[in-house]
Amino acid sequence: MTAFGTTRAEIATALTGVSGVTGYAERPAAVKPGDAWPTLALAERGPGLTFAVSWNITVLLAADEATATARTDALLLDLCAALDPVAYVDTVTPVAVATTAGDLLGLQITTRSE
């Protein structure tokens, strides 16, 4: 496994540690509220073969706005705390994620790791 793959797996494990969230190393084929996964956003090369890496982590919340808002309030601090040992959380942004069954509302958490 590459360093990127290792970090992706560590992020998935950290996400799974949050009640009501299931972390995956990659986006599952069929997604549902509570699913979460990282995608590589940016790998900026530093000295030698080191990289500063930004990840976009998607956390699906619900199909309706009221439930998504309530789940954001309930999960946000726990998600940030769970990710802290693995990657620094820069921003959290509400998103709509297209699925075959229609859009699901969620969060995009942008993080940095080395």
C-alpha cells in the first residue's frame, strides 16, 4: 500500500470511530446516509519525495435539509476530533452529492496531512 493508500485507510478508520458514520477508503458503489470517504484533493511536492496532501472527505447526512442540519449539529465536533490525529481539518462545507436515487446532503471536510 502506498503512503496515500495508508492515509486513506487511516481516515476511513477514524471516520468509523464516530457514532452513526461508516468510513470507507473509497466511495462505495451504493451510498447511503452515514457513509464517508476521502478523495485526494491536492498533493504538493516538498523536499525529496515528501508531499503535503489535501483531502476532501465526504460525509453523507440525509436526503432532507432538516435532518442534514440536525446531523451536522450532532456530528461536526466528533468528526473533527476523530480526524485530528490523522489530518488537520481546514474547512467544513455543506454539499449535495449526486446518487442514483437522487441527491443526498452532506459535508465536505477539507483536511491536510503529510
